[in-house]
Amino acid sequence: SAPHVTGDKESACGCAGVYTAHAAVELYAEAFESQGALKHLEAFLSVNGCAHYGMKQNTKKLKLVKKEWAVPATYEFGGETVTPLRA
């Protein structure tokens, strides 16, 4: 995710990157689903990194529900705004 403020992104030199933190899990779920690999999503999000770094896994659960939602046009960011992916 690249939270450069909108004014910097929409300028002549423009900062590279796309702001995705607002929907990271949802975007990963969509990508895994498009590849028929939803069964691997939990390991990608919650297991593999912990195993690699020798950390305990989080015991909290997250339930994803497939439904449409509107991405806000902008988010506040340090007194300015960022424009998220799919705004």
C-alpha cells in the first residue's frame, strides 16, 4: 500500500504506488477466489508469516462476507487525503 496524498499522486511527477490498505484482506480474497484458491487464503493471511518468523498465530477470527460495497472517494491522511484503489 502506498498512502501518498492525492495532491502528490495527481501531479506532474506523481508518486508511484496504489493505496490498498483500506481493503487489503478483501482484495487478497478476491485475487485468491479468481484463481480458485480460497482454501489457501487463511494460510497466506494468518499462518505462513507466523511460521516463518516463529511467532504465535492470532487466535481471533475474521469472517468474510461476499457483498458489494462502495469504496469512499478519499480517506483523511494527516490533514490531507489519499485516494484508494477503486475509488
